[in-house]
Amino acid sequence: MGRSVLLVVNRRKADAVGAAERVRELISAHGTLVGETDTEREDASAAEGAELVVVLGGDGTLLSQARRFADLGVPLLGVNLGKLGFMAEFDLAAFERSAAELLGGDELLVREHRRLTAEVRRGRSAVYQGVGLNDAVVTAGPPFRMIELSLSIAGGPGAKVNGDGLVVSTPTGSTAYNLSAGGPIIEPGVDALAIAAIAAHTLAFRPIVVDNSTPIELRVLRANEANGEGTALVLDGRRVCGLRTGDVVRIGRDDAPVRFVTNPGRDYWATVMDKLHWAAAPKLRDGSEG
């Protein structure tokens, strides 16, 4: 019989639409296709009865579907038809080679990715609560003046940072906004969070890594309040809550992980070197290494 599979297709990507027919054939040959849906829908009911969710798209597609199906506990398998492919570990060729094992009932190699929680408190009230797989970001927003934040770790005294904001990242998101802000790459599976400032107005504020059970509190000391469109909390690239001076953002660990099927033929650090050119030697004008 094989596994019961839900197929999710990002129909905004022509390559994903083109690959869908071949993926349907493989699922039907080795498992059971219990349904198909697209990324425009948000309800998770399509995955009822599925033992595996196969997602055609890129990392952004897989990230959005992780939000959609995470609470069901069903593992997600990403077939990368985008650019980088950190989270979506299979390309179409790799999926074809491994289809019999992945869909036929063999034990899956699954990695659990921890999420973070974010709560915004205004006075004594919680005005927002949410969960992120990649990161929680406090960003300056319009009119793009510097903001001032106080960062408290494990209840300690708050370190002040002036700049364009702050990124708190999981290992999954460490190669995203965190990396662009100068933060460290964290291997998947490490129970940690990275904290990096965005364009800090000082050379002294360096990125740090803390245990992911460590309470983190960001107090907004000065915000850009532009008719509700200024400073904001952003989770996984989505603006979720406008922030005001005096607001407190509390970040912690979410106990329900997202489960991704991993590719046993892929090495994480080889991918980092290939996709991000980590540790690559500089090139001379003639193309040779310097």
C-alpha cells in the first residue's frame, strides 16, 4: 500500500506545476495520493488521513506550509524548485531516486525543527501571541529612523541597542535574515537561538547564541509610530503586530516541533558551502583562486 500522501503545489511557480505530474505518478506508484491542494489555502483539513505531506516549491513555500500543518505533527517533505533549498532538501531527481523508500513505507529520516514563541505585552495586556519557525524580528519600519531597544536575557539587566532592529533566530532561520544581519550559522538540531542586531549604531554589540529555553525580552524604548505602519514585530517575514514605545516582546521556546523529512544523501555543510559559498577562497580576475 505504501504511505498516504497529501501533495501541495505552489502554482505560482511554473517549475512546481510542471513537476507535479511526475510527482503524482511516483506517489501513485509507491504510495497512495489522498489529496492535492495548493499554497493559496490556509486550512489544514486537507492533510487529514495523510502520513506525509509532499510540498513542491522552494524554502518559502515549505516555510508557509510548515505554519499551515505544524500542529498536525505530520512530517513534511520539500521538493525544491526554488533557489536555495536549505529546508526543502530534495530536488526532483533526488525525490525520484528515493521515491520507493520515501513513499513505500520504509522508516523516514525525520529531523525535528524547534519553533519560537513571541508575545507582545502592552501594559498588563498581551496584545499578540504567535509562533515562528525561522525568526522573530523587531524592525524599525517607517519613517525609518533609528529605534532603541532594551534586550534582557534570562531576566538579567537590559542591554540597550540603537539601530534598525533586532533578529532572534532559530537554527532553521540562521541562514536567513540572521545571516544577513551578521549572525552565526547554527547547525539544525542545536537547541539554541541566535540574537543579532540590525545595523546597530555601535561596534560593541556582537551577535550571541543562547540556549533556546532562555527567556528573551525586548523592551521598546523608542519606536517609529507612523499611523500604525512603523516599528513592528515580524515573524518568518510576516508583519504580525505594530509596536509602540513601552511595548515588551517576550520570546521563548515552543514545545511543538515541526518535522521535516531529511535527505540522507545530502550533507548540511556541503550545502552551506555550495549555496552560500561559505569559506570559499576569493576569486582573481582570471577566475582562479587567490
